[in-house]
Amino acid sequence: MTILNALKGAGGDFEVQRILGAFGTIVYIMTAPALVWAGKVQVSFEGFCMAYPAGLGGCVLTCAGAIALKDRQLAKAKAEGL
């Protein structure tokens, strides 16, 4: 499985929700350390080590949960014939 295949939905097309989730997570990965390094955000090393993984996990889980909910609702609608 390639990274681009992970951005495709069940129909084989790219899904906006998956692309935006991946983009937002990548932006978080790059900007959080950059803001601390630049001195724009004042945080202790211990605080950063505790908050950064939690924020990253929040980005990933929120995106994955939203996609799973959408896919489940889509499957339910197809099963009901709507």
C-alpha cells in the first residue's frame, strides 16, 4: 500500500476528508517544533514532550474517527437502498 492509496476511499477516488486530515497532521508535525524552536511558544522540554504526542494523536484519531463514521453511514445508506 502506498501513501497515495491511503488517501483513496472505497470507490477508488481521492477523498477530501482524508487529504485534509493528512495535510493538517503534516502541518502540525512541522509547525509545532518550529514554533518552539523560533521562540514563539514558550514551553518547557517536559511540557513539550507530554503535549506534542498527545496533539499528534488527537489529529490522527479525529481524522480516522471522522472517516470511519462517514464510511459507516455511507454503508448503512447503501444497505437501506437510499
